Amino acid sequence: MTKTRLYTPGPVETPPQVLNAASGAMLHHRSSAFVDIFLETRNRLAEMAKVEGEDVIILAASGSAAFEAGLINTVPKGAKVLSINAGKFGERWFKVATSYGYEVVEYKLDWGNVADPLEVARLLKEHPDCAALMTTHSETSTGALHDVAAISKAAKEIIPDMFVLVDCVTSLGVCDVDPNTWNIDGMFSGSQKGLMSPPGLAFAWLSERAWASVNNLNSYFYMDLRKERAAQQKGQTAYTAAVGLVQSLNVALEMLLAEGKEAVWARREHMNQAIIDAAVSMGCTPFAERTSPAVAALRAPEAVAAPDIVKAFAKRGMTIAGGQDHAKPYLFRPSVMGYADSYDVITVVAALEDVLRELGQDVAYGSAVAVAMKYLNTTA
Ligand SMILES: Cc1ncc(COP(=O)(O)O)c(C=O)c1O
């Protein structure tokens, strides 16, 4: 028998009690029992996103829908926008905006790098008519964490009334996400990453200034965030709610908030770094300029093809992510951002020892495990 284990940067391992939350009798989405759960979930989500008392819209969709909705609800058709593209998901922002006919200025970086606020400022001076800036926070394809606060500050010094819209799909619940302090206007995420819930829910938070601009700027129907806001404040959704997914999310948020946001962030950062340090001891190289705690993006040792690492993990029942697009030959990306603890880190590292040995690398059994154990036990 091989036990299956999910160590990808989403979907992630999900606690049994989160899955079980959706296993009872089906609730009607307009019933008072569901309204209570929906309102509780909204409050917990807002607490997780540090926007207590504000609206985080819950959509029955995957994360990409939230940022698409955020853009088309706040920025008029045809407007000029600046898109930061340093990986697969930055590129998605670019594609979404292009597909709606926005005039997109692209700030393109090599994969692994993070946006330079000075360059953001320079580009905006060149394009002072930009209505919005879109960026990823945690760029999952490269394991890089952009400094959203610094980007937003630089942008708004040049164009104070522009909107800063941020894809926080693999940062919400993983590390500090603080929309008001960062002075951003849109924060978008999904259920299947740091919130260790099943896939299928997308979240959208907008600043009050952004809400004020939501006024039929483009053609949309299902993606009408104003309509959702009005319904969701009353514990309703404009259309049929994803009842079971909301029930699951509610339990997951309860667990994470009981642990404490800061404790969750510290734990995840610590676990991710333990994998990176252990992998470095076996000849792998961290890929990102500034590490996101959501994923250990690692360059394989010179003589090893990364897809072979991914395949060898699969042979052991473990799913990890490989590199995307041109990074496929050399990048692999295990992640423990879901329902995982220190012993999952040890499992990933022990498997990587085994896999690299199988692929011809000179790795002593237990050597990287020792690195990870020491890091996990000695660093706060
Ligand atoms: C940073 C980032 N943005 C967007 C997405 C897309 O999310 P979804 O697949 O939920 O639409 C992902 C998924 O991996 C992601 O990691």
C-alpha cells in the first residue's frame, strides 16, 4: 500500500473536520441555518484578512474569478493599467486585463524576481494616466513574495487616486495580508490554499474608494460585486451559495483563528524555510529573490531534471508541483501550506533525500532530515 500525500501549493491537504463539515444533510441556501453559517464565515474571513467589519465577498468560483471581478467592477473599460508580471500568475493578471480590452502596460521581470518599487514609480511617471496597478503578492510559480506595501506606496506617490489590486491567492492565511495598512484597493484570494479548504470559493475585498467606483463600468452579470455585497451583508448570496464549501471554510477558519493568525503565519514560514534549508544541503538552490512562505520553489541540482523529481515523488504517493512553462526542466515546488505540521516537513525532506539518491546524487541518508529537524527545533 502507498499512502497518498498532497504537498502542492494548492489544492492542499484538508483537515477531516473541514471535509466532514459538508457531509451532513444539505441545507437550503436561503434557510436561517445557512444564513447563520454564512455570516459567521464572512466575519471569520474578514478577521483572517485583517478587515474586520468590512465586506469580503465570497463567490462560488476559483480564485482567478475574484481578481477578474475586482478589475472589471472597479476600472472602466479601455482604461490604461499597469500589470506586474514576474511569473505565471502575474501573467494571468495581464491576460485577464488584455482580454477585457484594457490598455495594459507591462512591468515584466525575470521569474524569481520581485518588483522594484522604484521601477513601479518610474513606469507610472511615464504613464501618469494609469487607473490601476495589478500585482501578485505571493507568486506561486516562482515562490517569490512581492512587497505589496512598498509597491502600493510607490504607486500612490505618483498617482494618488489609482487602484492597487492584489492577487493574494497564496498569501491569505499564509502570511500577513493587511489591505488597509498597505493602502491597497482590492485583495483577492481562494479557498484551496492557505485556508486549507476544498477548491471552489473565491474572495474579493475592495477598499471603500474602490466600492464607490463600482457602477456598471463594464458588462458583467454574475460578477456584479455590488449585487453580491448587498445580498451578502444579509447572509445571502445573489445566486445559489456553494453551501458545502462555505460550511467547510467556516470550520477551517475557526481552526486557523483558534491557533492565531500570527502563530499560523510563523509556523508556515518556519516549515517552508526548513524545507528550503534541507534542500540546499542536498545541492538544490532557492529560486526566489524574496521567499514566499507558501511554497518551497527549488532549483534541482545541476545533473537532475526537475520533472524526474516530481515523478519520483509521485511513485511514493506524494504529489508535489513541478515548474511551470519554461521553468519546468529545472524547478520543483513542494508546499506545506495546507493541513500540515513539522512532521510533514520531515516527510518531504526524507522523500527528497531518497529521490535525489535514486537520481544519482550523493546524499547521505538522514543528512537533510537532520538539517530540517535542527531548524524546526532551534529557531523560534
Ligand atoms: C498566486 C496565484 N494566483 C492565482 C491562482 C489561480 O487560482 P485559481 O486556480 O483558484 O483560479 C493561483 C493558483 O495556483 C495562484 O497561486
